[in-house]
Amino acid sequence: MSFSGPLRRSLLPRSYRSIAARYPCPKRRCLSSAVNAAAEVPREPEGTKEVPMTVGDGGAGTSRPVKQRAGSDRLVFPGAVNSKFTNRLHFRKSDPEKAIDTYRVMDTEGKIFDETHGLDFDSMKEQTLKMYSSMVTVSIMDQIMFDSQRQGRISFYIVNAGEEGIAVGSAAALGEQDVIYAQYREAGVLMYRGYGLDEFMNQCFANRKDHGKGRNMPIHYTSKRLNFHPISSTLATQLPHASGAGYALKLEGKEACAVTYFGEGAASEGDFHAALNIAATRGCPTLFICRNNGYAISTPTLDQYKGDGIASRGVGYGIDTIRVDGNDAWAVYKVTKEAREIAISQQKPVLIEAMSYRVSHHSTSDDSFAYRARVEVEDWKRRDNPITRLRKFMELRNWWDQDQDSQLRTQLRKDILKAFNAAEREKKPAISKLWEDIYDTPSKDQREQMADLKDVMHRYPDEYDVGMYEAGENGVVSRR
């Protein structure tokens, strides 16, 4: 039996045909019209049928047919919807003289560079002070935690030096309901959104108060309260997650977007391309914020890619894209604010490439002076620093002075050290946390493993110091 021909009335159940006849409907999509029209519509010759397709709306849902008309001067089909024919053989290539511009609001001295920014700075004094305080707090915390790792008090740390303006500037433009998928240099995002110093320290020491229950490396923060998903060491895995989260927000009709941060090195991963492609084709309200800091650990950008940075890739995927001066906190704020509005109102992704030199070593496991000159780093520290630039901006408006700065830094250092010492004294999570949260309750196999471990500890007590763990030996077996 073949169903390739037109729909026949006889193929519909008799009950359907009687209902359609009894309740006629003027609308074309009703069953009656479909039945009556089926036998009258001639089949189109093969190859002439119009192809329904969503054109240029990023999956927003407005479809119009794509059809190659006779005598057309351009190629029109789903793979190339508006490509003109030409008799000129020409290979497209990148032009370094026509690189994508870098948006800036203020210069290195804190003076406003762009008078069309549309920001009412006179009403933003409190916000400016909060941004500056967040950046300075992260900077001081970085120094203390880096030194503590060198002293063997924590196992690992990554500092944010030189990139505080990207994290804090973007965080200031986001909403509380926006969902964050960070990499590992976004402490400023958490700081601005209200993550406490005790929360930072508890995570780095992996103590019993750590939200992650001591299961992750230091600086792999998470906060359900702040819509900040757990940081993962695996490079770029957060990008497709953010695309999916953006799509979920779209389906739920929420006035919010997903935001993900990553370095230019992560843009070499396949997850980057998959994430941008699905976000573009499905119209996901997701902000992709790339920190292009010049190095992927020890690999400089010149060895990572040949094209015009990461921004050019966004254009290739049909995504609204902009490049911004990452050391200009106000430029980052303005760009993120506009990008968020586009993502939510137009239901589509936006790519932001923020340019900022990585002043620090990649991590405490890295010695960057093995692959770059110390004078290069010191030059960037002296010439352009996002914290210094924002401080000069405030000083030009008489909002800030040296005495206030010294007082702030002294108090912040005391507060950080107080949280540091308290977290260091806390016990580690109970050993049973190793098995919990895999299933709703520990399985039979897991309980046997707990019992086996407890038995080994009884037999070799000198080999296991369980005093540092909550509940000690009694915490080996889960009570759940």
C-alpha cells in the first residue's frame, strides 16, 4: 500500500468524516477543509516545492519560504539564502587593517572617551563605589590566597589580576535572575553579586561549611542563592551548558538570560563552536563573554589562532558581536547592559570579546616568566590597570581620595584575614560526604564500602588522622 498520492477521503475513519460534515468550519486548517481540499490539490513537480525555513531571526520562530526564482541574480536556498552570483574569482581573506573595533568609554587616565555612552554617572556614585570595592577586595584576596598556597595552607589558587574590570563591570549590568556559568577567573562576579568572604574561604579550604562539601578544587565556587553554577576544571564545558540554560529560560518565558565566561584558549575547544552554533540556531538568550588575556596558560594568542580574535567567530555564526576594552569597567558595563537587553528582548545570543592582559601567572602551578619577559608584565601593570583606571575616574569627580583608599584597603585586608583564619580552623566535611549525593540515599554497595573503610581505620589507627574531619571516625558511615 502506498501513501505517496493525495490524501483520500476513504482513508479517513468514517467517524472523522461525519464529524467534519456535521460541524463545518471556515478556517483552512480544520478537518473538513483538509478532507475536501485533499483530492483537489494537484501534486507539485519534483524540485519546485518551496522550502519553509526560518531566515535570519536566530530561531525566533518567524518562518518564510526560501525559493530560487527563475532568472535570479543570487543563490537562494537553505545553505546560502542571499548570495549574489559573480564572474569574479576572488578568495576572501582577513585584513589586519580592518580588524573589529574595540569599544571604550574612558581612557587609561579615567577620562570619559565616549560622550555618547548614555550613562548618568552623577546618579551612579554608590554603584561605582561598590564596583571599585569589589575589584579591590578581589585583588587583596588574591595576594593573600596566592601566598597561602605557597605556604602550603591551601592546595591551589588562580588569581584575577588585570581582569577584575571584566568580571565586576559585567556583573554590575546583570540581573539577579540571570544564570551564571563561569570559568575560573570570575571571583569579581561573585563578589559583586554578594558572595561573602567566609564563602570564598570555606570553599578554598574545603571545610565543612563549603557549599560543595569539600569535593572540588579551590576557586571552584558555586552558589545556588546567586544563580552561580559550579565551576568545572574541564575546559569549555560550561559553554554548551549556558546555551541550554538560555534555551530553557526562553521556553519558560523568563525575563532573564544565561551568561557564560571563558578565555580565548577555551575558544579553541569544540564545545565553544557547538555552544555558539546551537545558541544561534535556536535563538538562545545567552551572553558569551570571552576574556582575551593574551595567553592560554603558556600559549600566546599568536600561536592559538590566525584570524581577528574571537569576535570574528561570532560574526561567522550569525551572532551579534562586539569587542570591548576589558580594562575599562564602564565600557564592559555598558556593553553587557546592551547585550543583555538584546538577548532578552530579541531572544538571541550575543558574543562579547573583552581584551585585557593577564598580569598574573596562569595559576599557582605556573611560572609565566618561563615563557614571557618579566618586563612585559611589569609594563602592563604600570601602564594600564582596571582598578587604577576606575579609581582615577572617581578622583576626577571628587568621589575618592588617597586617604579613603588607604582606609578601604586596610579594612578589607583585616576582613579577609579574619575570614581566612576562621575557615582554616574549621573541620573538614564528614568522610561520609564522599559517598553522599550520588543517589538519594547511599546504596548497599556504598554502605559496604563505608564499613570496609571504617574497619581498615580500626585496624591501622596510626595511619589515619580523622580528627580533622567532622564527627571523626563516627562520620565515616552516613546517617542518611
